[in-house]
Amino acid sequence: MDIHRVYKLVDTCAAEFEAKTPYYYSTFETENESIVSDKKKIIILGSGPNRIGQGIEFDYSCVHGVLAAKECGYETIMINCNPETVSTDFDIADKLYFEPVFWEHIYDIIQHENPVGVIVQLGGQTALKLAEKLDKYGIHIIGTSYKSLDLAEDRGSFSNLLRELKIPYPKFGVIEDAYQAVELSKDLGFPLLVRPSYVLGGQGMKIVINEQELETHVVNILKDIPGNKVLLDHFLDRAIEAESDAICDGEDAYIIGIMEHIEPAGIHSGDSNAVLPPFDLSENVIKQIEDITKKIALAMEVKGLINIQFAIKDEVVYVIEANPRASRTVPFIAKAYDEPYVNYATKLMLGDKKLSDFTFNPKKGGYAIKLPVFSFDKFKDVNKELGPEMKSTGEAIYFIDDLQDEVFTKLYDERNLYLSR
């Protein structure tokens, strides 16, 4: 019907004088106020409206990604619709489109601006989900390819990769209805971790201990997310969780940090107190984590960031999942070690730099603890019991000189009490 979006400039000067801030919204009219330059452009996708399970980490990553792309000579275009974020300040990117991070809106902007590519690694799962559409329409994804991004989300393909690399992982299966779930549970054994694919913050995740719980939860997931494949993992009870973050140029990988969770396995990583560097892992376990991280990053040809979650039991390191994107721990590590890791990662995504071009000099000493922040006092009827579905609404960073700190010892004693039961 020849109806097209046009873009209007937001008047940041309240009509007192001419606004020159490159800050746009879409509407259906005839005059387009967004003038396209002849510079090479990069679009960065933000994380959209914040919800429990995502927060400042993606805003931080988007801002530093924009600044890095500017340093590499690109015109930077930010697409995000959250007024609370720094990435939507109109003086961060060269152009800001205050639009929903939704395919129809994004595609129109891409057609209008004609960028050299789109960065999806910095906006969390919201941005990552759009990689399939970008790939389908032949739009270049900056950094890690769609094939590798999808490999991490497709548990069957990812587990095949782990099997080829001889990396341990919990027994798993993929089902599409409650009947299949019950049949699979007979092989996997309870307890089981049940989770939908392509979700953020452990949305819909639950640990079940019998067939009745399993059936009920699978039915609820498919009711809320029709057509979604549901993953069943044998849950490693009383295991210790850890995670690593790395940056990679497709040929080499550098681990920026390894964190050990104080809480045992079963608590979502966003709700766990994570300690950098590890405080209670043996050299053997740390060496396994380092080797596995580099193996997976290189096998997946990651260009940019990757986060890997581990469960450790009886000195064996099992891989729970890999996320080839900015994680909530990347800003935490960058702050703790005073290193601009997202800046480096973005330049690796763009192909302007190799890992060997950077000199790493993290400021180490003592420990940094990522402390989750909860808002239960604001939501009094919410179940306060922690599990695999994330409930924290933020996080703080707490520095300690040694492991005698009162906050740490209290949390550590609680873990040991749980594990001894």
C-alpha cells in the first residue's frame, strides 16, 4: 500500500531554539527528518525495556560498544526504547532511534540507513533473538556469526559440539510436549532442570523432582511460550557453580575472569554472590575451566564476547551453557580489574583489531564480590525463595582484602551448612 515509516527529530530544546540532537522517533507521514550520511555505519541493538533478568550490564555494554565503534571511525546508530538507560542519551551515539527493539521497526531503520552491519552481542537476549531475522534477510551480523549464536541456543547441537571436544556436560534432552517429557525423564533421572530455550534471566526455569511436577511445569511453559522447545537437564545436586567470561577474535581467546558462586548449583547466576577470582576451587578445576573456555570459544569461532556457566562436582567440571554475548558479569569484571573489556571486544567484532594488539594489565589484589540486590520489600507478595529463575533487580560490587571478611564468611558458612546436610 506504499505506506512507510518516516523519522522525526525529537525537539530537545522545547522549541526555544533549533534542536540539533540526532534523536529520532518513527511515525507515518510524508516528511523524513532523518538525513542519511555517506559514512560507514554500524547499528547497535539495545536491550529494550528492562525487566527482571536484565539490567545495567547491557546498557553498560552498549555504551562502551558505541564508543569503541566511534574510535574505529564508524558512524554509530543506537536502537533502543528505554528512557532509563545511558545508551539512550542522545549524545552517546551519532544517531539514536528511540524505537522498540522489534523486527519490523529495526528492519525499516536498516533499510533507511544501510549500515555495514548490526551488533547484537551487547543487548542481551532481546537483541540476540533478532539474529535469525538479520541472517534470513542477508543483513551482516558484526562479530560472531548467526550459525554460532544459534549453536549455543540449540542444546542438541551444542551438546554434540561438547561431545566432539570431549567436554563433560549433564545428561539432557529436548521435548515438545508433556508426554515426551515424562518418557525422557525415565532415562535422565530426577531431579531435572526444566527450561525453555531462548529466554533471559532463567524465565520459566524450574527444578522438578517427580513426574507430576514435570508434567505441570512443561504444560505451563508451553501455554506461556507456544511452540518453544523445552530443555530437560539432569540436575547436578550439591554441585558448585562457576562461570568464565572471555573475549575472542576467532583465532585466539583471552579469559578476562573466572568467578565462583558462593551459593550451590540451583540458584540463578544473577541471584548468586559471585567471587572474583575463585576462592575455593582447586588448581585442577581452574585449569579445566580455562581449557574448556578456550576450546569452546575457538570451536564456535567467537568474535567478541562469550560467557560459560559451569557446575563442579567431585573435581569434574561440567558445562551448563554458553552465551556468546555480553553477560551481566562483564561490567563487573571490567570494574573490578579496571580494564575496558567491552571496548576491546567490540573492536574484535568489527575486525579492526586482533587479540594480540591489546596489552592486558588487570589490577588484581584481594577479591571482588558481585552481590545481588532484591526488591522484595516493594513486592511483598512475591515468593522470596531463590531458584533457577532470576529474581534480583540489580547488583552491587563489594571489594574485600581477604577471605576473613565478615560478609564473605557468613555467606560461605551458609553454603557449607547446606552442602553438609
